[in-house]
Amino acid sequence: MSIWLVRAGKSGESEDLALKSSCAVIGWDELPDLAKLTDREQIRALMQQSFPDADQYKIGNYTGQVWAFRARIKQADLVVLPLKTQPFVAIGKVTGSYSYRPDNPHGARHVRPLQWLKTDIPRSAFGQDLLYSLGAFMTVCQISRHNAEERIKAVLATGTDPQADAYVPTEDEASEAVAPPDIEEYAREQIREFIGRRFKQHELADLVGAVLRAQGYQIKVSPPGADGGVDIIAGRGPLGFDQPRLCVQVKSGPSAQDVGTVREFQGALQNFSADQGLFVS
């Protein structure tokens, strides 16, 4: 079994389709159906036709990624999709061969079927070295360093990376992982990790309150304990009585919140006669 990183669009534009349709997808829409191609050189020739102005390095890079997606990924391999539209990582098992879907939207016509095993694994479940690997600037690549297979299997089974704290990346590895243009994704990852580490439980409500205060709101943060479903009340004006009046609920921790929690908050908005609600998780 191998572990593969397969992204779903530069900005995550194909993630929803991939999750709902149970598949891994890649772009390169300039290429036709690849099902009948039997070797890497055939794909390279297509690349040169499709990208006549690209240099040989880029042609080789594109060829390697597309050939891996077409032929090297095998049934029962695991595909890891770090989501850009949600703060989670999805992992699925490959269930079939490559196919071409010309009816799919732009950027999602080359397809591998999957069974998604988990789609809401928090990034904090992985050690920093694995997060560096998942941040590689590639659409398709094999993840094998630092005992990745056994550790990702453990995350699937237990929700925890058994070697999360055992490795500190070297400066060279960190520099390689954040090479442009992935610096934005790396920065987001560092901010998420910092907030999760420094602002736990009620301290996260204090942080959200400080952000609202910086935006010009008068705020009241409820003390730790029972709060009636509202952690912060905020309003405009010198005394905080001007509209819009906000009620804010803050949930810390890496887990996704269920719909019941959101519905309870909606009920609390009516009790406090708030104009708007802000739910922070």
C-alpha cells in the first residue's frame, strides 16, 4: 500500500465534487482521455503538444504527476486530500482504475474512484513533519518519508499520530516545504497551530472578544461556566447599544461541531434579541 497526496484544485475549487462524488480528481484539462495510454513517454508527448511553450523541466514535472495519477496509484492505496475550504484532511481508499469524465466541471475530468474513510480529520492530528509533506507544492505526489504509511493508518484508526512530537524538521526541510507559492498555506497552518496551542477553551473567547473590540465593538465576555449558549455580547456605539447587536458562541478544540450545536445557538439568538450571530469554532 502507498500513500498519495492528491489535491483538488489550486484553491480547493474541486473539493466539494471530489467529496460528494467519492473520487480523486486532477486538472490538466488540456489532455484528452488517458485510459489507452500504456507508458509515460506517451503522456510526455501529449504534454509537449499541449504546452508547447513550457520548458523541459515543467514538462517532466507535469508528466510525472499525471503518470502517477494514471498508472502508479493502485487499487487499495490511500489518497490524502488536505482541504483548503475546510480546516480538515480527508483520507480515502482507491477503489478502481483511472477514468475520464468529460462531463465533469473544468479541473476535475481526470478521475480515480475512492471510498472516503474520513473527511474531517483535524490537521492537529498529524505531526508537523507530515504536515510539511502534505504542504508540498505538487498536485500529485507519493508520501513516504518519516514512516508516513504507518502513522497515517494510526490517525485513521485512533485519531492520533503516534509520532507527532518525535520529529523536529530541519531548517532545510522547512524551507523546502514552504517554497513559493505555498507560503500562504504554510502561514495559515502556523496560525492555526499557534491559536490552538495558546488559546484553549475559554481563552479562545477572550481572543475573539479582542478581535471584535479592535473592530470597534463594545463587548462583554461571559465568565467561564454556564453562559446560556452565548459567550460574547457585542454592540456598536459608546455603550454597545447600537446596531448591529451580536451574540457570539465560541467552541475551542480540533473537533468539528455538529448541526445540533448550531441550532441551539440559533435559539439563543432569539433569547438575547440579537440582530446577528457569530459562531466561531
